[in-house]
Amino acid sequence: MAEKRKLTFAFVPLTGCGGCEVQVLRAFTLYPELQEMYDIVYWPFVVEEEELPEHVDVVMVEGAVRMKKDIEMLRKARFAAKYLVVVGSCASFGGINGQADYFPTVENMKVVYRREKLEKTEEILERVYSPADLVPVDYIITRCPPLPETIRMVLVNLYEGKKPPATVETVCAQCPRKMKPIEQPIDEKFFKKGLPGPDVDPNTCFLSQGYLCLGPATIVGCGAPCTRAGIPCFGCGGPAADIAVRRDEDIPVVIARIIATLAGMDPIEGGEKVLEILKKVYGLRRFYTFTLESEVFRRKPRGFAIQVLSEKRVKGEAKSR
């Protein structure tokens, strides 16, 4: 039997920290079988080839679209790829890069560089985009950063001609902590800011103890290392599947309804009351640390992400005058 040919592989970095790129490199190092399956034809971090070929079997894209040059590179990647895979929270839902949209671009430049524009630099776009919002993508490997074993799983399935499995569960499915009824009144005093201290019950859900945890609204796959280490989930994996696809579902609404249920309240009316308290204690921006500029949330008719952005831009513009 003839040996199966290698598939061509390319990695395209856009505007990002490079963490996802390192994780993909780790995957190729930790799982040598990937080197037998793929021939790397373009990857500025790894090989000397300077041009992306016209045809590539699998192209992975990391980072957000922040610079004008990112748009052109993303377009080339889409046309070249048989399968286009975006890697990491920035490429999937905007990630930390999306927090730049909370401030007007001119204000960002003034704060960092003391001027509105730098000479001989790439043109900065007025807002951040996730690649998954701009071009059709075949698969998303989210999280900040993604796990090498997840990257391996996707690449092996693509090589074998299979569809990588999707998941509908949340981080709670992998978290060992258990939700318990809340027996005290739900008010502003119940919720706590900052990281949990040594007095926190290591076996009980953070929400049951008054700490904001986005695990119930975040897609599964990380193994819940943060909650196991005593840190509430910040949502780096992006939204759970039902939140992403349901038009009227949103992160703060889901969290508020769960807290209301744990407190013995009606999840609808009680959830609305809890939501108002959460907004006062944490602010809406806290719920979109990794997803603020994602079109998944910007286009929700009753979503809060666009409200966060519009309020801040008004304040920023007024300040600049």
C-alpha cells in the first residue's frame, strides 16, 4: 500500500502576542507524528519561506485583525487554504486584543506614544476584528492560549479526512467544584471583588460563595486549571455553544440566572434583579474580557457588549475635546 502523502501546512500570524504560535510549535514538538503528516511550507517563526503559497491544505491563523496589512494577509490565507483554522481567543472572538475597542484609537495612541500617529508604521484600523468575523473559517481552536493536545486532535482529524469533534459543554463539566444553594440574601454585599483568599471553600463553586466565575458561560476544553488553582474562570475560551448560537442569549444573563436559581429565586424575574446587581458591582465590561469585539455579541439584539463599547467611546471622545 502506498504511503499517504503529507499535507501542506502554513501558519499565518496577525496582530497578537505570539502565545498561540508557541503552542502550535509545542504541538509539533510534543507529538512528532504531526511532522510525519504535515510539510510546513510557510511559517515565518519556523521556516525561511517568505511567501504564502497559492494552495495550502491547512492554514492556521493566529491573532486579531488590528492593522490594515492584517486584512490582506487574512485574505491571502483564506484563498490559499483548503481548510482555514483560526487559533486562540483573539482569532476566534477578539481576545484580549479586543479590549482596545473600549477606548478610541486616537486616545490609545496619545496615552502610549504621546501623539496621534507614528511615522513609517503600518496603518491601524479604527477597531479590532477577529479573523473569524471577516472571512469564512472551517474550524476554531479557541482559548488563551489553546492546548497543544487540542491542536494535535484537530490536525490529526484533518489529516485523516475527518471532522474534528465539536463540544457543547462548559468549563463546569471539567471543574471539580460543586454548586451549592445560596442561603443568604443576594445583594451588593454578597458579591466579592478580587481573587479569593484562603478562607474560600476549595470544594464549592465560586458562584455559590459570591465570587464571579464565568465557567458556566465558557466553552469546555481547558481542564478547568484556574478553578482548580483557586481562581475563578475569566472566560478565555470564549462563549459556550448555546450562547454563541442563540440570538437572545448573553454571558451576564446566563450567569445571573444561575445565581438566581442557586438562591432559590425565579430564574427570569430573579435573574433580572441579580443582573442589575452584577452590573453595579463588576460592570458589564468584566463579562467580555476575551470577547468584547466579537460580532457574536455585537450583533445580539438585546446584548450588552455594544452598550459597553458605545458608552466608553462617547466618554473618550468627550474627554479628547
